[in-house]
Amino acid sequence: MSRRTVLLLPGQGAQRERMAAGLYEAVPEFAAPMDSFLAALGPEGARLREEWLRPAPNPSLDDALVSQPLLFGVGYALGRCVTALSGHAPDVLLGHSVGELAAAALAGVFSPEDAAQVMAARRTALAGRTGGGMLAVGAAVADVEPLLTPGAAVAAVNGPRQTVLAGPSDALARTSERLAAAGMVVRALRSGHAFHSPSLAGAAEAYARALSHVPLRAPEGALLSTRTARWLREEEATDPAFWAGQLALPVLYWPALRALLDGTPDGPGTGLVLLDASADRSLTAPARRHPSVRSGASVVVPLLAGPAGGDDPGTLGEALDVLASHRVRTPPHVRTRAAQATAS
């Protein structure tokens, strides 16, 4: 059965110590684009590499100025790696928060050479704007919104009953108390910034000014935006304000992913292979309950070993096997090269 491949790229909160480090140490097709990105960041790239490869616990990863470029770099390198080893680019790109910037780079919206400038500008826009945070709530948006206190806002819709809030720390603390009193499960995310909330409106404006100097192009592949929950348009892709505004607007991750699983963006079609690039496998958690996955029409495939640790190259090798089973056109020499890389 032919299935479209969808690469899911994570954002803030999904970072983990040494995420994809096993691939960095064993798979050249991953290490090369990761090294290129870090090198383009200059001295800051060398520091980020050290932070990335430190063993747990590493509180520095809670700092978005560290986690954001690393999430971008790992997501971008994974996309390049999967394309090189499978012989095919993913049919659809879908990224959460900073993961959408990695998706944009993979889709050719900005060049690999400009990726470092895009992330450096994001870092500059965020500098000094701390004092906020994010909360994950195990409830639907409709149930959460009536209990929000002033300053707290819905920052992401990650699943039918997975809502993320953001805002100033004091507003989140008051909201957390109200949610817990209502019997909802609340968990603080690893973020010192109130991403995707009005708190970062000023950062978004500064980011837009910086991005105005970066050449932006129409996407070469299909990118389903989690800012709009629809396919990225050329006029959006080439507008710096579109990408910058993402900092202060909610992430519509589940509406976008659900639309794919429902078959609504372009009509009913074949099933999907959902490639989960997150180290905590959170990107496919809501999809597992969708009828398309439960029926077997679509499948969930992790690219990394997961939060319990394990063999990153082995997990990638298993993912490539799944892709090969649904991609009869994969050249034999590419499959041989993939097996050698993941076995090394």
C-alpha cells in the first residue's frame, strides 16, 4: 500500500539531553548538516554543541536561547538524513513552533546558509524577554479557556485534550491553581519564555525586522503550517512578518495534523507514514488515537530512540525499513548505504 510520508518536527518543550546524539556519533548523513549549521553560528555553535552533548541533567536546555537552535538543528539534520538515506524527501513537512522553521528550511524557504542567520535573529529577539513560562494541561481548549486568569493565553493546541498555556509567571501560577482545583492535570514545560502568547509581541516585531534581511522563497515541497492549520502559501512563505508573528500566536498543531489524518486538506487519499522526530515521541501521541492510525491505514514511526534511551541508529534503521516497505521505488544502492550507516 502506498502511503504519503509526513515528517513531524518538534518545538520548545520537547528538547531532551543528548537528543539524536547517537546519530551524530554514528551516521554521517546526520552529522554533516548538523555540523554545518553549528559551524555557521560561529563561536556560539561550539558552545551549543557542548551543551547538547552534555549528559542529563542539564538545566541549560530549559533556556530557549539554547534549546531553540538545537531543536532547529536536530530537526533540520534529521530531515536531511532521512532524505539522503531513503532516497526520497518527505511528502509533507509539519513542524511545531521552531520545528516549523526547520520545516521551512527543508522546504527551501530559506537556504541552509541563511538558517544560522534566521536562528541568530530569533535568539536576539528573545534575549532579555524572560519572566514567563508555559504549562501543559490535560484538557480541551474549550474547558481550559474559561479558567484563564488575565495574562495567561492558549499557546498551543497539541491534541484533543492537550492544551498548552503561556504567559507571565504570576498569571500562570494563578491559572494553574484554578485548573488544578477543577481536577485538571497541569505540568510546567521546560521553557523560561511565554512562547506563542501576547507576551512576546515585542519580540515578534524585532524578529520581523531582522528577517527582512533574509532572502525568503516559495516552498519547494508541501509544508502544512501549524500557524494557520493549512498549506503554506507563497505570499506567507516570503513574508518576514508571517514567520516572526509565530512567536506571539498559538500553534495549531493538532488541527493541522488532524486535517492530514482526516484527509481534508486535499481530499481523501492514501494513508500516512508519520515520522516522529521528537526525542519524547510527543508529536505522534494524539495521532495514535485517530481512526486512521487505529485502523492501520496510517502508521506512526519514531526516528529517535525515545525518552527511555536506547539505540538511535537502530531506531532510524527501523524507520528506513518501514519507509522502504511503502516506497517501492527506493534504489537498492541507497538501501545498502542506509543499512551500512545505521549499523556503524
